[in-house]
Amino acid sequence: MKKIIFFLFLLCTSISFSQSVTGEDELNEEYKKVDKELNSVYNKLKNELKETDKKNLLEAQKAWIKFRDLNCKFKSQDPGDGGGPYENKMKIDCLIQSTIERTKELKNLIGGL
């Protein structure tokens, strides 16, 4: 039993270490930051809209999130590989860049109201 626990500990440690070495942790933190800003801008815009427009914004945002996620998944795929740190970093970077662009788009909508 002790060997199993030790093995699981080593496995978890090595996974965490590999993410840190590859820079995935930093990218994940950056993504959390830009996603938080997007949510803030989205809520600000939503609060300035009429009820019917709020519903349309919600539907548009859900569709955009689905598009963003699938688009970044597609862009980060390597047909000859089963994935790995490089593809993960590409996907996270795509999510960051797409989220930044969407935030700018929503900010422009606020300015136009």
C-alpha cells in the first residue's frame, strides 16, 4: 500500500513539475486573468441593455464561447501527434488571444451605447 501511495505521489509531482517547466501554469494564470476581465466587461454591458437585448447578448456569448473553444482546439491540433505540452500551450494561447479580442469587442459595444 505504501508503494502505491508513493507511486501516486511521484506521478502527481511529475505532472505538476512538467506543467511548470513547459510554461503551461503561467499560460493558465494569464487565461484566468483575461477571462475574468471578459466576464467583468460582459456584465457591465449586460447591465446597460434592455431585457430583450440582454437575452440576445447571452445567446451570442454562448455561441461565441463554443466557437472559441472549438476553433482553438482545431488550431492547436497536430495531426501526427496525440497532443502534448506544445499543443496544450498553443490551445491556451489561442484561448487567451481570442478572449482578449472578444473583450475589446464588448468594450466597443459599451462605448457605442
